[in-house]
Amino acid sequence: MQDLAAEMRHSETAFLLAGEPGEPYSLRWFTPKVEVDLCGHATLAAAHVLYSTGSVPDALRFTTRSGILSTTRDDFGLISMDFPAKVLKEVSPPEGLLEALGVEPRWVGRNVWDYLVEVESEEAVRAASPDLRALEAVDARGIIVTAEASQPGVDYVSRFFAPRAGVPEDPVTGSAHCALAPLWSDRLGSNTLVGAQVSERGGLIRTTVRGDRVELAGRAVTILSGELHALPPQP
């Protein structure tokens, strides 16, 4: 699986294994370099594939490294995912973090996986141009940069950098929103928000905080399907 993920070179590649009838699917996620504990984008894709190609219920369950995760689909194709919240604690930035990011922080937090740096504006998030080689030296899965949004219809914006995991910048990061949603729900006084990840590809995630869980909702489309062929043994 790791070799295949390295060959695919996407931020994450998801692998599904069907369980016994009535049992959850097994779901694992790999970047080009490592297996990760949680991935929203690839979970959304896995659920979408099952919904669109198989006779499966609208409520699915997956066994993962982050426990049992569930998804539901509404009549309009919106897929909601039930994920664990990964609440941040305020910390002092480690040596080299801010220099590598090249930003002025308003607040710095850390959870079990990532550092988060809040900056003063959406423009500062978009303008960030980190030194990825220097950022790789920071002891964390990834680095989130975020600010309150200035665009209409969006509550907060973010970007996510994880060069240490083989992902220079992730297009959209569901697992990062397990930290972003509780942070901005507390800041803005609403449990239901819309986050925009303003990478080059970009994407929107609807987040709802429910106690120690975060519901992430979005849509997926199929753009490619094919058949995987095993490589012949090397001489």
C-alpha cells in the first residue's frame, strides 16, 4: 500500500477492505511517505465511491486508526463524516516554525498532530510562502495557517503544509478541520461554520461541532476509474 501511494503521488491514497456482511469496511490512508491516522478527503472519496458504485446503505461505518468513523448521505448527494475533534492548546511556537512560515502570528496552538498558527487576515493566509525545507524540521505531522475569512459566505480560511509527511501543501485537509472547527466555533460563537482551504485547488468544508466530535460535510465527483495491474517481478 505504501509503495502504491508513493507511485500515485497524491496527498493521500485510500485503501478499502470489505468486512463480513454487516461489519464496517476497513479504511487506511497513506501519503507518498507515511501511513496517517486520519484523512477527511480520502474518506469522502471512499464513501463517494461506495455510494455511487455499490448497493450500500446511506449510513456507512469504517474501521480506522482513529476508531470507528461513520458517513451519511442526504438526498442531494451531500456526504457528512463524523470525526473526532482534535482540540488545540495554546503553546509557544517551537524554534524555526515562524521563521519557516514567514508570518506574524496572533495565536499559536498545538494538538496531537499539528501546529496551528492564526494570522491577522485572509490576505496573510493567501500570501504565505513558507520555506518547506525548513518547515520539514518542525516536529509535527503538519502546520495549519488560518484566519477569519473576509469573503462572503465563508467563516474562516486555512492552508495546510505537511512536508515531513511527503505533502508540501495539501489541497483540502479534513483532519485539519477537526482542529479548525472547534477553534473557530469558539471564536465566532457558532457550532456550524463554513471553512475555505485556500490552496491552489482549494475547497469548502462545512463543519459542525458536536461535543467531542466534528461533522465535516462536502461533495465528491468521480473523474477517473481504471484497473490496477501488478508489476512483474524485477530480474
